[in-house]
Amino acid sequence: MAGAATRPHYGGTLRVEMREAFESPEAMAPPAGFVLASWEAGRRALYTADESAAGGRPYLDSIEIQMGRPLRDQSTDLELGKADVVELGPNELRRQIAGRKVWSSSPVRLMALVFGPRVEDERVREALALAVDRGAIHSVLLQRQGEISGALLPQWLSGDAFLFAPAFDGARARSLATALAAPARTISLAVSDASLRPIADRIALNARDAGLVVPVSAQSVNADVRLVEVRMASSDPARALAETAADLGLAEPSRSDTPEALYNAERALLDGFRVIPLFHLPRVFGAGPRVKGGPGITRLGEWHFENLWVEDRP
Amino acid sequence: MTFRTRLLLIFTMAVAAAVGVVELVVSSRARQAFEDMEAKRAEALVTQFNREFARRGMEVMRTVESIAASAAARDIAISPDASSYVDQAAALAATHGLDLLELVAGDGAIVSSAEWPARFGYKEDWLATEPDWQARGAFLKREELPDGVALALVAVGTASAGDRKLYVAGGRLLDREFLSTLVMPAGMRVLLYRNLAPEFSPSELIGAPGPAPGAARLKSLIEQVARERRDVTATVGRGAEAETFHALPLTGYESGLLGVLLIGSSRRDLVELEASMLRTAITVAAAGILMGIALSWWATARITRPVRRLAESAGRVAAGDWGATVEVASADEIGQLAGAFNRMTHELVEQRDRLVQAERVAAWRELARRLAHELKNPLFPLQITVENMQRARESYPEQFDEVFREGAATLLAELSNLKQIVARFSDFAKMPAPEMEPVNLNRVAAETMKLFEGQLAKARVRASTELDAALRPVQADREQMTRVLRNLILNAIDAMPEGGTLTVRTVAPETGARLEVSDTGQGLTPEECERLFTPYYTTKTHGTGLGLAIVQSVVSDHKGRIAVESEKGKGTTFRIDLG
């Protein structure tokens, strides 16, 4: 009976929840094998199985996506059976939920601090870069997910991320901060994603130890520095670097046909501490016990729902 | 100021002073009672605070101990990787109603912090310094929070699993909410100064409603408590805004002064009570003063009426009415005084009558003596002449005719002399009533002096006339005033047998006229001056002694006054003041 219950079959709706809230369908990558059936901007999207999909019709009849859902609520919904696939953050990973499957991609999300144009003094940027204790954040707040990084591209993608090893040097950071005028020692840190707030608070605390005053707020307008996440959408290093630079508001990197060129281009982007890479994190999803098949994501963390089916019976 | 006014003032001041003294005494007693009551209330509040503080401490201690004894704490203590418990403190603090909670590993590293979640991994080395946190109990501690520094009542518990240890440091903030749990009587408030900054910071002074306004005025008191580390009581502010603060130092972990508790008692009630008492006192004083005025008016009237009558009677006596008496209306001192006055005036009248009688007898004697003296002088030549004539008729008949002629001439001369003497006495007796008319005394003086020019020259007396041109005519009898001036001039000439200076002077006072006659003669003694105007008294070897008596009689008939000033060896001045 159990084997019969897990056999693939057609039908059913997969309920997916996500943090991001897209205003238009074009902004969101559609799940392969499905076509858009209805769209409520920023709230809900419904995709139905494409009968003429190249790889054959998916098992699922439809995918219902709820957008703008906080990570904690997603995890709760998964636990209560209100959702089938949700995103998992480090905090949610710590919770042990019976029957939950975890799908993790390669580290494709870059978490970084990005300075705005107002912070012209490189010493401020360098002081903050040296003040951040990435290790504590990685081991506690990120529960050792992903990698500590000082590079824009993850190790698995570029192969030379280890050359951008981040430095934590509180003494040097304090020395740089002390040399600054008092007004320059205050820099506002914006974090628009509430799930990143604990990391931002820890960065602010590290900065405080170095002599910087870093008030944290959710408002990114006029902030001196922002804590952001950028997702790699390409497995081509040069393309990924270019897309990442664009997402971070950096100049377009020089053409990089060789590993050396790629390294130099990345090094050039990081010079001046306009961007301080912190971590490379995987995309992590949790799937409920209804969901069969899988894994439901690719190495880059894209949805891969064509081979999933749902089991409605207990 | 009259005696009655003085009495009135004394009574009024006495009433006002009495009311003032009563008000002062009552105000002082009320103030003392208020101060005692305030002190007791402050003491009660201090006791209440200490009790509440101890209760909160016990509560925090129990809570922390229960957390330390929980399975969750034990799990964290034994866990080889505590990183997954980073959010545990916040959950436990919320569950147990603590404002602050930190779970700290045995090595002092924070595993989880409720008040500052980002501080995981930071060291809290002070936790390892105390061997027995349970015995230490709850204590005040300065706590650093993301948004500043706070004061907290903290306790530490420990959870042990084998050789692993977990410190549970939890507490409650000493803040507005804590202060609001203290039940304050009306008019009192409690403030807490959190001594968390090196310098006095007004924003650290809070009350149950929020930041305390006017914190700066408590600066010196707080600094005194911080300096001396003892309870201090002081009154801050003035008037109805004044408050008495009882300030207690709050020491904390490692005996540092972490706060100052201020129990304030408004003095508004006292000020209003004092103001009310003052208003009442003023009202009572005003009523008392009015009543005092009325009573003193009545009383002084009773006292001063007989005194006034006495004064009036004395005035009448002074004016010459020696028969004036006062009604004796009481047997007290005033009555005795009135009786004594009446007896005095009665005695005065009797003495005056006796004196008049005696003077009359003396005057007659003097008159008789004078008459005898005056008449004896001419009578002696008359007797000699008659005897000569008899002797010539008997012994020398041939010479009788010649003797008779000479004797007859002598007799006629002496008879004329007798007649003149009689006429002078007759003139004094027949002094007529003055016929008043406007008289220019300057002119009278000038004309009279002219008449005496020859006589003055013969007597080697220099005449000086100083007449005030501003002198206005006065009502007088011209003839009599001329006679007065003549008599005074003659008197002056007689006073200067060796010559000298005679000065006749007129002066124009504000009212009436003044006439002065001065000589530079030998002057008079005070005794002579007193008797100068007595009829038939004279200091000269000749004269009847009626001249100055006539002068005084004329001046008196003119309702004027005559006075004499004299200094022995320098001269005499007669001064006549008319209407």
C-alpha cells in the first residue's frame, strides 16, 4: 500500500510560498512545464500544466504560488499543511518538522554590504569591512549554511573565491575609525528584508566595537549602506559576474575570457570596498509530506516541479 | 500727637502684634506638623520602595533560578554546539516576564541574549567572578542595550550538567513601569535618576509618567548624594512649586552608585495652608484692628475725657480764670487728679485773694510812705519859712518885710511843688480808657525823639532811631502811646547818668507792631526786673515810681505786652508788642 501511495500520478495542485513579491509575471521565472493561468500582482500566481511541454506534461495539474510570505509564516504553513513547498531560512532550518524534506541548491545567493555614493571616504568602508565578524554570523545566525566569502562569485562557480579571503581585523578597523571625523563615523545601514535583520544588527554591533555608529533601519532610501542578497542566475562565471555587478549597482566588469581575466575583473569590482561580500548562501526549500518526487530545485536553485506529484491521501 | 491718638495707636499696634504673634505661632506649629507628616510619609515610601525592591529582587531571583533549573537550560548547558539556541533567551524572557535575559556559557560567552540578540558570542567575564550567585541575590546593574544604557535589577542563576555550566542572568528594568508600581499618596511622587553617564544627564531622571521635567534643578541634590553616598533631604524650588526631596543612593554590583531614588513631596499644600492662614490672620487682624480702634476709641474717650477736661481747666487757669474746676466723675487716679486740681485752683484763688489783700495793704502803706516822703520834703521848708517869718516879726521887725517877701516866695514855690505832687498821683489814679485809632508808631517815635533832642544832648546821650518802614498802623491811643514812649525815654536817660546811647526801634512782625527802647546804662538785676512795673517802686533816688507802672497800665489797656531784657553793666531794653 505504501508503494502504491508513492507512485507518480497526474493531478493535484502544488502550493508554493515565497518571500518575494513580484509585480509582473515577467519578473518571476515561471516553473518549467507550466503556463501562467492567473496573476494577482504581488500576491498570488496560478500556473497550470502545459499539455504540450517539451518533456511531456507534468504530473501536477497546477501550481499555486503565494508571494510576499515571510519565512517564519512559510515554515508555519508548511508545518500546518497549508503549504507544500516553502523557502527555509537558517532559523527555520533549526526547527525539526516531521516529514519535511529539505532541498538545497549550491551557494547561489550573495549576501553583501553595498555602500551608497554618499560614503566617499574609503576608510569608512574599509573599517566596516574589517569590523564584520563573519564567522560568528555564519556559525550562529546562518547555522553554517553556505560559505563565508570575500568574493562576488562563489567558489564553485569561479574557482578562485578563496583568493578573496575575508579579513576580520577589529584593531585595524578601530584604528581606521578613530582617524575619522565624528560625523563620518556614523553610517546608516538599511535592511529591507526582515529576515536579514539579525545579521544587520550583528554587523552594527561589530561596527560599534570598531568605533562606528551604525543605526539599522528598514528604510533603504538615503541609507549609507545596504545589506542585500543577490542571486546568481547563471552557471557561466563571466555572465554571473556581470549580472551580479549589475544587481549591485557596480560598473560593468571588463571582458573576462580567461580565469585570470575573471579574477582581475572581480578584483577590480571589489577595490575600494564599495561592496563587501559576506556570504554565499544556498537556496533552501522545504517540502511537505504531500510532495513526492524531486528534488524540486536545480543546482542554481531554480524550481524544477515537472517531476513532482502530490499525494493527497494520508 | 494727642494723648488719645497715642493711646489709639498703642491699642491698635497691640492688637496687630497679638494677631501677628498668634499667626506666627500657628504657622510655625502647622509647618512643623507638616514637616513631621512629610517626613513620616517619605519614610513610609522609602520603606515601601525597599520592600518593593526586595520583593522584585526575590521575584527576579526565583524566575532566574527556575529558568536555570529548566530542562531548556540544561539542554543548552550540555549541548556541544549552542549556536542553535541563539533565540532561546528571548523566548524564555517572554515566557517568564523578564526584561533582560542572557544565557551565558561556562566560558563567559553569550549563547543567547534577549535584550541584545546580536551579542551572541560576546564575553560576560564578570559572571565568573562570583562563586555563589544564589547567595548574592538580586542586585542593581548597569546594562548596555542596543538603544542605550539602562538600570536593571538582575539576578544570576547557574545550570550545571556534569562539568558544563550555563549562567542565566536575568532581570527587570528599573524604569517607569517599576516606578508606577509604587503607590504614591497625593502630592508625592517618586523619581529615579539612573547614574549611567559620567556627568549629570537630565534625560536620565524619570518618573512614572516619563522623563521628569525640570531635572536640572535636582542636579545639585543628585550630585551631593552621588558624592556622599548617603540619604539627603533637601527642598528644591520656591513657593507653591517647591518640593522636598528625600534622596537615597542606589548602589549596585561592585558597590558602584547606579542610581538615586528621589521621593518628592510637594509643598503646595503647606504653602496653600500658610497662605490660607495668612489670609485668615490678615482678616482677623483687620477685624481685630477695627475692633481695637473702636474699643480703643471708646476706652480712650473714657480715659482722655477727664484728662482733656483737666487740660482745659488748666488752660483756663493759665488764662487767668483761677476759679476753673473739673467735674470729679470717678474715684480712680483721674478722679483723684481732678480733685487735686480743684483743690489746687481753690487754694490758688484763696492765695490770690490773700495776696491781693496783702498787696493792697502794702500799696496803701507804700502810698502812705511815698506821700509822707513826698509831702515831708516841701513841708519842712514851709515850716522853716514860717518860723523865720515869725522870728523876724518878733526880733527884727525892720527886716520883716524883706523876710516876708522871701518867705512868701518860698512858700508859694513849695506849695506849687506840693500841688504838682498831688497832681501826679491824681493823674495815675485817673488813667483814662484808651481811645483807639490807627496810629503810626514810626511817626510817634520820630516826633517824640524830636521833643527830647535838647534834653538828650544835655545828658550826653546819643539818640538812635531804627524804624521799620514795613510797620503798619496799629489800633492805639496816640496820646497814651506818646506818654508811654516819653516815660521810657526819660527812664532811659535816667539810667545813663554818664551818657550813652538811646535806641528807639520799631519792628514789623507778621501781625501787630513792636516798639523797643534800649539804653546802654548800668542795667538791672533779675530781681529789679521782676519788680520794675510795681507802682511806686523805683531804683532811682528821685521820682514817684509811677512811670513804668503807668507804661504797663497803658500797654495792658491796649491788650499788649511789655517785657524787659537787661544785663547788668550793658543796658536795658523795653519791648512792647501791640495787637
